[in-house]
Amino acid sequence: MREKDVSRLLTDEYAERILVATQSTSRSVQEISDKYDIPIAACYRKIHELEEAGFLNVAEIVTTPKGKTMKMYRSLLKSAQLVYEGGVFRVKFEFDIDKDINGKWIELNAALDS
Amino acid sequence: MRDSLNRLDLHRRDIRRGVAIVEDNMNPDNDGFQDSSRMLSPLEASQLLTDEYSAKILLATYKRKISAQEISQRYGIPIAACYRKIRILEEVGLIECVERILTQKGKRKNLYTSCLRNAYIFFENGKLRARFQLSTGQVKDFGGDWNGLDLMKQ
């Protein structure tokens, strides 16, 4: 994952809310959309982006009483730190799984400065 | 001049939010959160920084005086969004208008500069915390405990 992608993901109001929503419990897209006031289409799109970037995965697939299957998403992000010091933005992520950016400080200025 | 402008601005904010706002310099011993930003949740506070435009505006105004127009052009922020974000950042005290100049066309132009020295946003165990340190030395904390010790661990 490149800095630009990290910065784009992080500097997005929905992505942040989705990650907070799925931190301790797995939730369906509908639930996240309702609870965190995210338009449903944007919610699906963002969740897929987060899933592709490895921030989220499908914890379980449940079947509703109506016979519809529903994916329950859960955040894989253990912790995140965003630090702004001396005019420089940096982020660090820790994941529950092995990932190349685990625990590394990533500078965001170059991505923002364009 | 500057003073009357400030008062006007404060007055305007009072009306909009319907609350009394205590000016920080009137009471230097306050906890740093006697103003409008007291109402922010940790998520709202952190989104002041993680919002792409806000982050760009904070970079643009770092140790610099710059107008909304220039920020908009330099960082590719639509002008209306730029004004809106500037107003939000100004209301919570992360940037301030330091100068009002007259352009050659006789238009007034506000120059802004960032008041944010350091910011920390931590997301752990599903909890979000944010700490802003302003150039005035004021510290604004949102959510959770901040004992200062965890800042050393990074």
C-alpha cells in the first residue's frame, strides 16, 4: 500500500467511522450505515475499499430470517496513531495480522502536498 | 480595529451556536476547553485533522500567512469548500486570521496562519482520543485519559 492510498483512506470521514464501528463487534453494512449515518452506497464502496486495503475482513456470513445472506465485517486494525509535529503528518498502524506496514511510521505530507 | 473584528466574530458565533463563549485570554487558567470546541466528540476532533481539505489547510498555513484564495489554488481545494473548512478550523481555534489586507482591486483579503503546534490522534481498543497543542501553549484533549505518558512511548 502506498502513502497516497493510506492518506486517502485515512483522510476520509466515512472510513474512519467504519473502522470505529467495526472495532469490537462485527457488523453488517446496513447496520454501519444506519448507526453511523453513512449513505448506503458510499458505505458499501468504502467497506470494499477498506477490505481491499486489508483494514477489514468478513468475520462471518449470517442468514437473515428472510433467507438473505449478510456479510459481517470486522476491523483488523488494532491501533492507529496520527501525529502532527513540526508541520509533518505521520501515521502508524498496528494490525491483528501480519502486514507490510505494521508498526511503520508513514509520512503523509508528500501525498497531501499536491 | 482587530479587536472590534474579533468581538464581531465572537458575537456572530454566539448567535449561531446559542451558547456563551469565553474568550481564552480572559481566563488563562481554564482547562483549555472553554470555547466552542468543547462540544466536539473525539471523532469530530480527529476528523478535523483526517479530513483531506482540513489537513491541507493546516499544512498550507503552517508558519505562513496565506489567503483562502491562495490555499484553494495551491492545494486544489474548491473555493467554497476551502472557505467552509477555514471557518470550521478558525472556530475551533486551529487556525486564525492574523491580517486583513487590501488587494489592488480594493477587496479585503484575510490572511490565515496555523495555531496548531502538535496534534496526536490515537485509536486503540476501539477508542479514539485526540490531543491538540496550540502555539499559545494551550492543550485541548478529546476523549479518554491523557496522562502524557503514552506520548513518550512512540
